[in-house]
Amino acid sequence: MSVKAFKLVSAVEREMLMGDKNYINIECIECCGKNLYIGTNDCFIYHFLLDEKISTAGKITFAATKQLHKYLGLKKPVSELKAASALTRLLVLCDNTITLVNMMNLEPVPTGAKIKGAVTFTLNENPVSGDPFCVEVCIISVKRRTIQMFMVFEDRVQIVKEVFTPEQPCAVAVDGYYLCLALTTQYIILNYNTGVSQDLFPYCSDEKRPIVKRIGRQEFLLAGPGGLGMFATVDGISQRAPVHWSENVIGAALCFPYVVALDDEFITVHSMLDQQQKQTLPFKEGHILQDFEGKVIVATNKGVYILVPLPLEKQIQDLLASHRVEEALVLAKGARRNIPKEKFQVMYKRILQQAGFIQFAQLQFLEAKELFR
């Protein structure tokens, strides 16, 4: 049975981006606060401001206002964008080179600081340097079986470490000193400070696109064999049961308490609390799914959409209305980390009371008594 956990809302229509130029495709996106950046296949970066509007009926819409667009001067697609808001810099990967540009005017930094030879890159969201005016960047290098760590400042870059891997890496996520890597045939955890590595489980990157995503301190989400979404800590263990995805998942995101996955036909929503599939949204031709500071964004080649979560209280009330008491209580307990303590206690008491009356009406007196207690 389904829960309405998210609504899909259009954010950037194709006309705003490409007008009548059909050959333009969205390659990558980045969102930082209200700033939305889009990289395209014809080497442009577009900057939009996203405004969230709530109608009197509670309906959420987004208005995107185009700020500017910038041509990077190459005949190559912009393959990745990452914002470093503390530095007001946007890191742009194009033609195996990471360039630093100003977040507001999209102009390259005057020093021309660059990182060359990058296949893909990610930022360390749990940095080890402790310097607030620097971001730590991990790249998969064009050099075979090589990962490089950099410190990126406002106008310069500095290499910190070069690490060699047992097989060719094809995807990476970072937490502190730990790298979670998808290699050609398996996933591993590698501490780049000590060089100690830990095998996780086998995976064939030739058959499927690997997914490696940091979802919290010292924890990652991976696309495992048999269409499983697997959780792994830096110690190489799993503290949560896996979720059952389809075999051809393209991307995954986290919006607690849900794991959202994209395949070539659907967006699916699973609960991390009971691993059950809660919602399925038809979505054709999607190729990007990412979460940014709790905002989940999906994109096709031509448009950008936002998955707006429905308030958890509304979801819990919907479950109670359908007499799904167990699920409602599991979700209510899980909501504890998202709601201030006093407000949570008032809400939770009310939910227990409602659940008790539902069980009582179904003649489940013992269960009702426990809930009333």
C-alpha cells in the first residue's frame, strides 16, 4: 500500500533553458540555497534563482528566474558542478579539468587555478583540515587506478595526497579520511590516511552503473547486486536492512526517513525505518537524481523538477485514516529527529491516542490498552 510522501513539482521548463534549440541537453545540476546551476552539453552554465511559493490552499510551486548564462569556450559538455558556498565558488568539471568560477557572475578566478586530469570528483562533507576557507576535493584521476585529494581555496588549489587502488575506480564518495569506492568488480572502503582498505561486496561495473553516496557521518548507500540498495559504514558493516530497488537504478538520494531511487521509468520511495516501498511516481527519461541540503531534485535532458516532501504529520494522519497503525507509529517514531522535542512529545501523544481508538474499534483491546497507557 502506498503513502503520499512526495509531490513532483516542475522547477525549470525546457523553454527557459533552450527556447527552440532542441539539441541542448542538461548534463548536470547543482543547488545551493536558492541558487540552481545547470550544466549543458554545449558547454554552458546557467544560473537560476528558485523561489518557493505556497498558495493559500497549501500548494507548493517554484518560480525559477534566470540570472545569467556563461559559455566555457570548449566544444565539450559540462559534466559536473559543485558549489563551495563558503568560498563563493562553483567547481566546474569540463574536459577532464576542474575550473573555479565565481558563484554569482560565473567568471573564472583571476589566478586561473585549476585541477587537471579529473574523470569525476566529489567534495568531502566531513572535512579533516578544519579550515573553514577551504574545501576538500577528491578526484578519480585520468591516471589509471589513481585517486587524488586536493585542498581548494578561493583562488588556489593544493594536492594533499595521491592514493593507488587495486582496480580502476569508477565512482567515489568521501567521509573524513574514508573513501567509499566502486571499483571494476567490487566496492571497498579505503582510509586514505592509513592506506588500510576493507572489501564490501562484489559488483560488476560493466553491467550496471554503480551508485556510491554518503548519507551521513561514516555511512554510505550503494547499489548492490540483485537490485538491492545496501547501507555500509566505514567499518564495512551494515546497520540497516537493504531496500529492494529495480535492477536498473540510475541514481539515489536521501530525504529522511526516505531513500528515493530513479530508474528509466519510475521514481520509487522506500522507508529507511521499515524498508518498505511507500510510493511510486511515473517519470520517463530521467537521468539525474540528487539531494541538496534536503531538497531532492530530478532532471530529464530537457527539464528540472523538485520532489517536495509532504509534512510528516500529514503522512502519519493519512496512514491512521487508512487504519495502518503500525506504519503510522514507525513513521512517528522516525520523525523524532526532524521535529523539536516539545512539539514531538505533544504530537506523539496525540498519535498514540488516535492509534489506540483505531485498535479499540477493531476489538484489539490489549493493543489498544498498551497505546492508551
